[in-house]
Amino acid sequence: MKLKNMLLVVKDIERSKKFYKGLFGLEVIADFDGNVVLTEGLVLQDEAIWKSFIEREISHRGHNAELYFEESEMDELLKKLENWPEPIEYVNPIMEHSWGQRVVRIYDPDGHMIEIGEPMEAVKRRLEK
């Protein structure tokens, strides 16, 4: 067995596509009218479609999972977040862990938590300077 995708339920597919392309560089692989497959295994599904499948209410902002991305140019990323056309809501501002890795946590437009951290190779290079 192989894990293929991670699916996020979203209220506005177009807004979410712009968010994930603009900030993370993810590209659309397939668009099936309310179901969008992006690179890196991320799938976006329209909230109304998901609700019809599971026949239950949908709750947003579950603080029990996150998407994790790595970015070696953290200072550039922070500028990109500051200049994003919509306000970015932070879970945590930039912080540095005891092992030297800098991370920031944000919410996507639908309240899904995202952590962006430096790859450990970049941390090592930065700390060796």
C-alpha cells in the first residue's frame, strides 16, 4: 500500500489554488470541477462536494494536523508572507527551535495549519557561519 494524496476541504477552490501556487509553488495537475490535484500530492476538494460524500457537518480549524513544507530561504519567505495580497493569519510567528531550525506556522484560507521550516542542511550552513 502507498499513501498517494492528502485532501483538504476548501470553501473557495480558486482562492486556495492561488494560495498554494503563489506561496508554495504548487501546480495544478488535474482539475475535476471541484476536485483539484496539485503537485506534491495535495488535493483540494470543494466543501459542498465533500459534505455530500460524508453526509456530516464540516468543522474547520482542527488543531490536530498540519501540512509541513521546507524552505531554505526563510527571510525571502517571510517577505512573501508579509506582501501577500490577503492578510496571512499566523499560528506562530517565526521562531527558532533549540536545535536551530527556524519555523513559522500559518493558516491557509480555510484554517488548515501549515508549518514552514528550514531544511536541516540549511540550518547547519547558517549555524556554521
